[in-house]
Amino acid sequence: MLRYILISLAIYFAYRFIFELIIPIYKTTKQVKKQFEGIRENQRQYQNQQQSPQPQEQDRAQTNVRDEDYLEFEEIK
């Protein structure tokens, strides 16, 4: 009789250990890995955009700035 009680307690604690600790940890680590992969992918896309500027940005970089493009002003007090 005592043997059955001890076996049932061991099964109960093993069940709780697995379903309240092991499985949630597994799910959480899987979710965190997925989020990190998403972040890495976003960083790769951002770096690719920075390395190959769009044609509009290239045109702006190639234009020369002239003095007549600027207006001087005086601060009024």
C-alpha cells in the first residue's frame, strides 16, 4: 500500500515538474529564438539598405552646394 502511494506521489511530482517547468521553459526559449531571428533579419535588411543607397540619395550626394542656395539673416532682438 505504501509503495503505491509513493509511486503515485512520484508520478504526480514528475507530471508537475514536466508540465509546469520543462514545457514552459521550452516554449519560452523557442519564442525568444524566433524573436532574435526576426531582429537579426531586420538588422540585415537595414544594413542592406544602408549599403546600397537609393537613386534619390545618390543624386543628392552628387549635387554641389552653391553659395546662392543659402540666405543670410540677422537675429533681431
